[in-house]
Amino acid sequence: MKGGVYSLLKAKYLVDQGSMKNWRFIIFLILVAMLMIANSHNYEQKLFRISELENEIKVLRATFVDRRSELMKLKMESTVAAKMQKRDIFPSQIPPKKIKVIKEKEKNTLAKLWE
């Protein structure tokens, strides 16, 4: 055991014969570690972007609700009437009436001949 730990500390496995297998494995481990670091970095960037977009959605939704409420107020009859009174245009006291247009039925050729 003492010789194993001592040789491990001296890194004899890197310079002995057949150490090429050990170097390949070490390089493989380094590449895998680099890929894991890059992947976690990419994942964190996406999380930050998602949180930014969620905040932007909240702001846009609040703006939309504000604009919609302003529009509802502007469309109210009382608001329109108040703005028109400034121009001396007043609402009508007589309610509007519905006009019905009745189309005459077209007569077929036989009915036209008998007239």
C-alpha cells in the first residue's frame, strides 16, 4: 500500500512504459470535464434569458391592461358626450329608430306577362 501511494504521488504511471493509455484516458477526462463546464454555462445563460423574458412579459401584460382600461374609459358614452360638449355637440334627446328596407320580390317571367 505504501509503495502504491508513493508511486501515485510521484506520478510514475505517466512516465512508465505503457503510459500512453493513461495519457489518453487523462485527456479524455479533461475533454469530458470541459464539455460539462460548457454545457452548464450554456444552461445558465438560457435560464437567465428565460427569466429576462418572463419579466418582460409581466411588464408588457401590465401595459396592455392599462391601455385596455384607458380604451374602455374613452369608449364610454359619458366620456364621448363630455368631449363633444366642449365642441357644442350634444347627445340627441330622441332615441334612434331602426329603418327596415323591404325588398320587393322579383316576379318571374309568367307573372310579368299576365300584367
